Amino acid sequence: MEDSVRLRIMRGAADMFNAKGYKSVTLSELATRLGMSKKTLYLYFSSKEDIAWAVIDMTLSAIAALVAEQKQRNGDPLSMLQETFQGIKQQIVKLNPLFLEDIQKFAPALWDQLEAFRGRQLEFIGGVLTKAMEAGLIREVNPRLVSAIILETIQRTVRPDFAAKQGVTMMDVADAWFDFILAGLRKPN
């Protein structure tokens, strides 16, 4: 029962955050929408930030599961990287850029946790690059260094504020980034 109420709160909050952003949602408004009191919300979550993190964590958990699944796979490493990237995109689109932009601006501790999660993917990327290099699919590179560059680039460019400055969506940035990285890594014919 407790898990179902918690999940109901998270889903209601996700809908509201995606519609209005993080900043514009109040706990009173969320409680009213869910037909419960604010006191009930506080039985399950300590703050609006705690609820927002639970919403983000649902997406990050799905991404972590996808990465774990890809780590177990054998086959073409570049296909694995592309499938992982596509799966991540499918999860990320569940979080409205307005919500993410508000998190970045108004809940920097949550944004830092999101960035830390991205950073923990370094091992996976390095492993895929090593396999791709061993298979002769990409040029000789330092997988650890290239992984770090990839993650740093993601952290600097696949962001709501960067996309807005360019007049494109975060998904447009992510697609351009992925195409650019793959083209640079592939061995010339």
C-alpha cells in the first residue's frame, strides 16, 4: 500500500513538473490534485525536492538498467553504443526540458546528482570503446580519455540552457553530438 501511494505521488508530480516546470508546482497544488493533504505528502517525501528527485530517479533507474543490460551483451560495440543512446533518449524525453531547466536553475543539488549519475557511466563507455577498438571498428584512442571527453561534452551541451541558446531541442543536440562523436571515432576507409 505504501509503495502504491508513493508511486501515485511520483506520477502525479511528474505530470505536473512536466506541464509546469519544477518552480511553478507547489506541494499544496500537488496534494489537491491527488486528493490528499500536504501532511500525507510529507509522510512519503520530506520536500518538493525529494519528490522531484524521486521523479528523476525513476528515469535514471531505467537508464541504469539499460546500461547494465548492454554490459551483458556481446556483439557489435558500436551497435551497443547506439542502442544504449537510443534507449537513453527514450527515457530522457519523459522529463520535459522545462522541468530539467528548472532543476538546473532552482534545485542545483538535484542537478549535481543528475550530473554525477552521468559521470558514473564512464566505465561503460570506456568498455564499449575498448571493444570497438579491439574489433577494428574505431581508430586507436585512449578509451578512458575519450570517455571522459564524451561525458564532459554531454554535461556541457546536452542541457536545456545550451539547447535553448541554439534554438533547438535537447534531443537535437544529443543526436548531433552522437553523430559527431561516432564519425570522429570511426576508422577512415
